Amino acid sequence: MRESGRKQGVASPCAACKLLRRRCAQDCVFAPYFPADEPQKFASVHKVFGASNVNKMLQELPEHQRGDAVSSMVYEANARVRDPVYGCVGAISSLQQQIDSLQAQLAQAQAEVVHMQMRQYSSSVANPNNGNSPENVSKHMMMQSSQTSTRSLFSMEMVVDHANMGESLWSC
């Protein structure tokens, strides 16, 4: 059984003390968060922040917040190792670009749906022999629109703005 990154009965040093080549005291601030079996976790944090800074940060925080702080430091350190210039900001920026692209695709799809509904309506109105009166077509479109449209994060203004950006979604 393990407790605080140490084996019971054996004074195994935590990953931090092992890397720093020092004796791991019973009250070691690193031991609960950097177990001996995860040496890379502390190695990356130490490389980016330094052991002294990590020690200061952990000691300044209440114990119930230390676990979250260590998780954040590990994430940031790993991001900095992968991307030394931007770190996790680079990952956030990449995700934001994906969101922007997906929002544009969604806006385009919404505009195409409106365009198709308008074409369907205009063809139904133009052909009165099909038994559809303009009132019935209008009611049908309203019912169909209310059934298929869910509350969206995007307003119709976004669809129109996207269509006005040079993409001719409204032409046949």
C-alpha cells in the first residue's frame, strides 16, 4: 500500500528528492505530489520552474490547493518542454483557431439550410399545380424550421456576416 508517494515501512525518496539527490524528510513538501514512480513529472517541472520556486509556491498555498497547483505546473511544464516559446498558450491558440474554423463551417451550413428552404419555398409557390398553397407551404416551412432548429450559439447575423465575406452562398 502506498501513502504520500512512499511505500509503508520503506523510506523511499520522492521523485523530487531523488532528482535533487537529497534525503527525503518525513515532512517533504514534494513527496505527496511527486511520487518516486513518476520521476519525469518532477523533472519537467524542475526544468521549467526550478525546485526552489516550486517549493516556495507549494509552501505559500493551503494544502487543499496544492494538488491542483502541481497539476497546473506539470501541464505548463510539459507544454513548455514541447513548445519552449509559447507553452500552453500555443495549445490554447491552436484550439481557438479550430473553434473559429468550426464556427465558420457551422455558419456556412446554417446559411445553406436557409438557402435550400428558400429554394423549396420558391419552387412550391411557382408551381401552384402541386396542391400546395402558399399558406400551406409557409406553415410547413415554419413547422420544419422549428423542428430542425435547435438553440444555437450563433445568431442569424453571423450567418449573414459570413455570407457577406465573399462567399456566395445565395447564388444557385
